[in-house]
Amino acid sequence: MIIDGLIQKDIIHLTFSNRVKAFKYLDEISRRDKLTAKKILNLPAIKAIFTNQNLDRSQKGDKLINQLYALRYPEITRCEEKFKQAGKLKSTHSPYFEGSDMSFQMKPGGDYELRIIQPEK
């Protein structure tokens, strides 16, 4: 697989669990979008990761996983970004929609509802 070649050429470093994620994301994206893994890894956003001289191999691996996640789960990624933007207002809530003080619900048509529940005092 192409990822193994990148690892062998010392372009990126992936932990075992991130390697599994990369293969899973590539497989799911290629099935959904009818693209080969090679075409996915040649997308401009991903190629930019491999050629970025300011990143070390581990950072490139992390960025690759984040980019593949964003390609695999575009709606969730958009919701997380909106939440991070709102989080700049000094929110203490998790950007991953986890916790007992938050409720996140996806609705038909790609809409969502986010409720932040204030703890009782």
C-alpha cells in the first residue's frame, strides 16, 4: 500500500493505531467517493502535508490522520469546527461533544442540535 511506501521512505511516521485508522479511512473514502487510495493521497491538501518542510515525520503522520478523518467525516468535522469557533468564547466544554453537560444530536438533512446543560447549583 502507498502508506507503507511513505513510511519506508521516512516521509511520515504513523503509530500502529494511526496506521490502522489511515487504512480504514482510505478504504471508506475510496468506496464512498469511488477514488483509489493513490488519488486520495494525491489530493492537494494531503500532498501539502508530505512536502511541508516545517513538519517532522510524526507531525506529518498526525496531520495525515486529521486530514483523512476530515475527508471521511466532513459533517462531523464541520460541526467540530463550528464548536471550536464558539469555544473561543472561553467555553469549558469538550470539542468532541462528550460529557454529561452537553447533548449533541444529528437531525435529518444534516442539521444538528447542540445543547449545553448548565449544572444545577
